[in-house]
Amino acid sequence: MSALVEAVFPRRLGQPFRWLVSASWTSNIGDGIALAAGPLLVASQTDSAFIVALAAMLQRLPWLLFGLWAGALADRLDRRVVVMVANALRAVVITVLCVFIATGTVSIAMVLTAMFLYGVAEVFADTTQQTLLPTLVPSADLGTGNQRLQAGFLTANQLVGPPLGAFLFAAGMVWPFAVQVVCVALAVLLVSRIAAPPGTSFTNVRDADSHIRKDIAEGLRWVWHHAPVRTLSIVILVFNITWAAPWGVLVKYSLDHLHMSEVGYGLLTTASALGGIVGMLVYGWLERHLNLATLIRVCLTLEVLTHGAFALTTTGWVAIAIMFEFGVYAFVWGTVSTTVRQRAVPKEFQGRVASINMICVFGGLVLGQAIGGVIAEQWGLVAPWWFACAGAGVTLLLVWKSLAHVAHAGSPE
């Protein structure tokens, strides 16, 4: 058992890192449960497809509304305390929802309100939690640290949580949300155990007279004038637009174009998660044997080729194989891009740059889904894949040379 613990939580990264990973994995189980139980709860309260879509949008809208503010506060306040308070507020929101469900007084308005408020608290919790790792571990170990955090997201949020959430919902509408409250509350307790290493702090020294809008503007200027981080942000924005365009109509693509069943559609997402597990297992070897610039270029090239492969295939089992391959490189890309950003950004800007990164992610998803829907409506279900292939391909060609500078900005000697 001790050998397994050492493999998962290397001793050299310290006890605070173990508390952080434990808290992240625990909260991800709760979020994964909600990933299945949330839509089921919405569907139980309405037959309107518009309201179902509105519920999905309300989960992403807080990132666009409050992302920059969350980043600025993360760079102003004690980051550990911010994570604890934001997670505590998430637990309070879901507890109130549980009361309404248990008393039979829940309504669609209450569900939508709870989802929005939960999403707001999640913005502040997730943005700030991203800033803790660079404080806890040396720069050279950020890749290992991010690998462990990404592994928790993949297994707890994507694999374990959703089926557990669906099972609990079937047992009783309130149960998945009650378990989610327990998970989030436990994450607060685990974060409270994290102590900053000697000589470091979770709080930045800020000008007390500085307005938060000035801090936000300062963060935006820093990203704009830091060429590697600016390029990385643009790549993340564009590649999320191109990725979301076909993914927004994936269910219709699988049912109507590939003629797969509902079970087949489920296998697509399962294949992606299984590929992610492979990516998790091989990441350490890849980081030791390939430089980060090569990893970034390979991942982005595979993204372009994946879109083209989906556009060309007409067979379900081929699509499942492609989705497995997507899961492998997507895990590697997520770990590498986060590591590169954290190494390049000074401690005092970690929160604001993390928030800009997340706005690029979620802003790209929203724009991409809207674009993909229009393209599919006008030119068919394969057209969004060609749009994604062309858009990602052109972007990759434009940034190819600069990716070496992006990959090694702030890397340890």
C-alpha cells in the first residue's frame, strides 16, 4: 500500500500536495455525480428543449460573467481561504436545493437558479484552486502535479461520477445532490489542511488602494504583452471554437450520419474517457522522453487530423477508435498546456491568467457550439468537422514556429 501511495503521491512533492490532490479528487466525484444528476433533474421538471439547453448554458455563463473578477480576487486574497469559502458556498446552494427536493416543492425556476449560483461559486473555487499547485511544488514537478490532478478529473468527474449520479438519482431524486454536498464539504476540510511550504504564502502583497478593475486590466495587459502566454491563450480559444463546433452536434452526427444507436453514442464518450486513462498512464514517459514543444505540436496536429478523420468516416466502430485516440492526446494536451502556463506566469498573476485561460475555454465552447449549429443546419452534419479541421489547421500553421517559445517560457533550467 505504501508503494502505491508513493507512486500516486510522490513524497518529494510534500504532504500539502497530497491534501490538494485529495481535495480535488473528492470535489470531482461530487461534480461528476452532478454531471449526470443535474440534467436528469432538469428533465424531470420540464419537457422544453429550450429550457434544457438554457440549463446547460447557465453552467458556463458564470465563467464569462465573473471569470476575470475571480482571477483578480485570487491574486488579492488568501487563495486557500478563497477556495474554502467558494466550496462552502457551493455546499450551501446544493443543501438548499436538497431541502426543496426532499419537501416536494422543487420547481424548474429553483433548479435553474441553483445551477447558476453553484456555477458562480465554482468559478471562484476552480480559478483559485489552479493557483495553489505552483505554490506547493517546484516548477520542475508541475507536470507531475498536473498529471495527478488531471487524472482525478478524468476518473472521478468523467468515469466514476456520472454513472454513480444516475444510479443515485434512480434510487431517489435527492440522493445524488446529498452525496454531492458531502463531497464538497469534505473537500473544504481537506483544503483547510494545506499549509504553504516554508518561505512561501498563499497571499500576495497588493496595493491596498488598488481597485479590482485596475487589477483585472493589469492582468489583461500582462497576457497581451507576454508573447508565449498570449499565443497559448489564442490557441486555446480558437481550438475550443473549432472543437465545440462539431461536438455540439455530436449526438445527431452519431445517430443520423453514422447510424449508431443511443448505446453507440454512449460508447463514443466512454472511448474518450478510456483514451484519457491511457494518456494519463503514458504522460510521465512522454514528458521524460520528448520536449514540451514536440508534445504540443503533436497534440495540436492530432487535433487537426482527428477532425478530418471524423469528417471522412461513415462507420461507427471507426468513430469509436478515433474517439479513443482523441482521449489520449486530449489528456496530454490538457496537462502540458496547464504546466506551460503555470511555469511562465509569475505568482502574483497566477489567478488572473488562470481566469483568462478559462474564459478562452468556455468562451470558445459557447461560440463554437453556436457556429457548429448554424453550419450543420445549412450544410449538413459533416460540415462542422470540415470547419474544425480547416480552422484548427490554419491556426496551427500560423503559430507553428512560435510554439517552441510557448512550450519553454518559464521552464526550469
